[in-house]
Amino acid sequence: MADPSGLARGLTQYGDRDYALYLRRSYARSMGYSPAMLARPIVGIADTGSGFNSCHRLVPELIEAVKRGVIAAGALPLPFPTISLGEVYLNPTSLYLRNLMAMDTEEMIRAQPMDAVVLIGGCDKTVPAQIMGAISAGVPAIQLVTGPMMTGRYGGERLGACTDCRRFWARFRAGEIDRAEIEGIENTLAVTAGTCAVMGTASTMAVISETLGMMLPGTAAIPAVHADRLRAAEATGTAAVDLARCKLAPAQVVTKRSIENALRVLLAIGGSTNAVLHLAAIAGRLGLEFPLERLNRFSDATPVLIDLKPTGEHYMEDFFAAGGVGAVLRELKPLLHLDCRAVTGETLAARLAEDAGFVDRRIIRTAGAPLQQQGGLVALFGSLAPRGAILKRAAADPNLFEREGRAVVFSSLEDVARRIDDPALDVAPDDFLILQNAGPASAAGMPEAGSLPIPAKLARAGVKDMVRISDARMSGTAYGTVVLHVAPDAASGGPLAKVRSGDRIRLSVKERKLDVLVDPAELARRPVPPPVMPARGYARLYHQHVLQADQGCDFDFLRGARA
Ligand code: FES
């Protein structure tokens, strides 16, 4: 007998299947659908619209366009709500909640009768959460992103969230602009619906989703307000119906080889460090390891091709007009696994055999004349980070790469807030700023706080960058010589917890090394406070089960292939 489809999938347990289906159809009739519509295959649409997620403001319009495509292709579209994660509205962090959204997405896909699902994501953690959940749910899935914002203008200058937010805030801290001006700029940084306008985490994950094959080709970079975004939504609805018919599961699209392609592309776009965590977590859902040594191997042989902020000059709307993801994939072709299939069933080889169209070489360089010869990210290992750390070298100052320095330690984010601008702080431009207790196991939930502010007295003296090291993350829109994701983190007792102000630290990007130059016996003697376990709720679940950064901060019980 064929597997049940449409409303007959996954019946509610009453001990009588016929009754369960009769009851379900009766209630579905109350929505006003005809029997013919209720007999169609069902495409679920994960609705992540939320008053707390400005990046998803146009989700209702996208849902209507997806529905058009689904109905035209002969299926029944049924939207359903899931958690939405609006990066800047969440406490403590969106990463802390990513796994909750992944669980919600997985369970709602599995629990409800859908033959395929359209995942509408966009803001930073929503895209990886949906991919993780969909892989584990095992139902055919296709992703649609909300798309990036357009840029705004301030005094003749073009601005986009949120690399420019940081740039102007740094100038405000340095006393170069006053409060009235920073308040004026606030009105011009995020001027349309959509995700951050630069190659931040949201854009990086959209590009990665397209590279993994989870999205229609050519749709990752379409601006949120562009009519093409609605056409992409309609086409996504149609493609979802095809997926329901051919039953291509996410685990047949996202594979070891497509993850390797995504890693190549991440490096070539100078993408967000957050994507390393998300790719590790996505790999983990398939039961695959994601060794950081592979990142280094790929990084050495993958050029940076696109000139976008925060590593370059341009914005996502320029990237879209310049040729988008397809143009990057074409340049990387010799480095990619061309047999990988997208949700359309098309191989990467077939996609890249099509006409390339116009490519603006000011934005997307050729592999022969790249922006940088080596990839944007590098992993570091050593006595300070036995399980690795990440540096976005494309957004860092190479003059700071081969250095030994004195540690100036902050024990927490609260400690940073208390002391960083204290005129009495003992700090010099050559020191290394160290932040502890901001990793996945900390109460802070691994915030995007690794890009510590330059101490006010140094900023006012013209210091623009310093080596900063932490177990925290950094926003994909940020920049600087910032070593992140130190693992194991301080809250779980890693060596980072034992560093004291005055210790010497050695960084060598060339050798991929990060060491604390303290006698190991002395380091072992230094006490570390035990972690505090929350009493109840999601906080307790999170702290009992969260993995370290090198495993993508997923929960231990969510890894592995689906049973
Ligand atoms: Fe939503 Fe940047 S805050 S994408």
C-alpha cells in the first residue's frame, strides 16, 4: 500500500484510523475548503512573521506568493506558525534560542500532515534552525529567505545595517561625532524590510542554503522589496509541490559533499564566523563531523571573490545585481563537487552549464584575480584553544597576526561594561583584550560580544584595532582582529578560564597557533568556579545539553541521523 499523503498523513492517535481521518476531514471542512482541495497533497509553509522580527516584516506577502505557486501546481498550501528569532530583540542571544526554533520546526513538520514544507527564514539564526529541523524531520523541504534590505543615505553617504552601525558607533565612542549626529544616523541605517544589507550572518546563511541546494538557484540575494522576491516565492511554492511528488528528503540534498561546497563558498564570500557554528551543527544532524582542520585546508586554497562589507565596500543589493551566488559558484567550479543535487533535482554541474549572464567584476572577482588569495576564515589551535578558535582574517588587520602580547582579562560581559572605559584601566595598544565566560556554556549564551570595544582612552588616541580573544561570537557585520569561539569555553573549565591579566599570549595566524605562555602546571593549579545550573525550563535543558563551538552548539541529543 502506498504511504498516506495529504490529510491522511500522521493521523491523530485515537485507536481507530478511519475515525481519525473522518474527524480530521470534518474539522478541515470548517476552513471552507472543498473536498477536491482537501484531497490534494499538502504543502506546509513555516510562517516566521513576528512583530519582534523586523527582518521578517514581509513574510505575510511572501506566504501569499508561495500559496499562489502551490495552488497553481495542484496542491493545498497550509501555513503554520513557528518560533521566529529577530536577532536584536532577543535576550540573552539568538544562538541560545536557535536550537529551540530547530526543535519547534522539526516537531511541527513531523506532527502535522504535510507532504512538503516551505521554510521561510531570513534573520541570522532562523535559516540554520530551519535547515537543522528539516533534516531531522525528514520531510521534503525547500527554503525561501526574506532577502536583504536596501541601503539608506546619510549626508550623501550610502549606509547599510549593520557594518555601518558599528563604524559610526566606534566614531561616536572615539568622540569624532556627537550624540545629535549618531541619533540622525540611527534613522538611516535600516530603511526597508529585510535582513542586514551586508554579508553578515543572514546573508551568509542565505548563500549557504542556496549552495547546499535547499533553495531555488539564484534566489538567495534577491532584495526583500524587489518584485523578483515575490516571483521567487511563487516559484518556491511550485517547486515544493514537485518535491512532494518526488519525495526528495533534505538529507538527500544536504550531504557531506554539499556541506564541503558550502564551506568553500563561505570562505570565498568572506562570510560570517557564525556560519562555521551553523555548518558544524547542520553536519551533526546528519551524523557527520565538521573538523576545523578541514576549514584551514580549504581556506588556504580558496580565494575571497566578493567585495562586500564588512570585508569590502559594497552591499547585498550590489551582489544581487552583480550576478549573485551563481557567479561565485562558477568561479569556484574546479573546487566544487558538481554531482550535488539541489531541491529541484538539478545537479550543480547542470546549473553551472547554463549561460552565466552579466557579472559585475567590481563586486564579484574572477578566481584568477581575486580580492584575496586565501579564504576569509582561519582556525587556530594551541594551549589556549585545544579544540580550536576562529579568526575572520579577511576582516582583520594583518599587522596584528604574528604577535605576543600581555593579557588584559575581563571575567564577563558585566566586567567589560564596568571597566573597559575606566581611565584607570591598565591597558596599552599592544595588549590582548581577553573576555571570559561568554561561550556556549556560560549564562550569557554565547553573545556576539567578541568584538570588544577599544577602551575609550585608546580609541580617543586613535587606536582602531587590537587583538581581542574570547569564547564569544562576533556579528557577521563586524570586523577587527577578533579571535572567537575558543573551545572549550571558560564556563566549562577550558584554559581560557585560567588566564590572568599580565599573562603572555602568543598569536600566529601563519602557524595557526593560539597559546597561553604559562607553565601548564601553574595553569592547572588555578581554580575555576563550577558552572551554575539553572533550576528549570529551557535554560536548564540548554545548559545540560549544549555542545561546544566546535560541534556547532547543538544539543547532544539532537545530533545524528534520524532514527
Ligand atoms: Fe536580522 Fe541582521 S538583524 S538579519
